[in-house]
Amino acid sequence: MIRSKHYFELNDKEKANIHDQAQKIMQELYKPPLTESEKDRLLVAIQTAMEMNKRKAKKKFTPKKYRK
């Protein structure tokens, strides 16, 4: 079964922007010394939260005429 792409799915450019923003947030955070695995998990958590919020915003604020 082929799944159609919804209007609120993130494209590659949006995913790259989220990755860059998450990297900046990681650099700006005051943090105690973290291991590499802890840094990776924190980065993934930040990216996941940002992606969820982006999808929710696209779903909520996309005008009906542009929805497929």
C-alpha cells in the first residue's frame, strides 16, 4: 500500500533547518559535562520535539485551499 504524502509532512529543507536550530540550542545550553551518548540523546529529543511542533503548526495554519 502506497502512503500518500500529507501537506503537513516535513520536507528535507525543513528537516535540515530543524537540525541546525537544534545544534544551536545544544551549544547555547548551560550543561554539565555530558557523555557523547547523552549529547546524542539530548539532540534527538530536541529535534523530535521541534519536528512535532512544526508538523502541528503546518497542520493548524495551512489554508484549506493548499491542503491536499
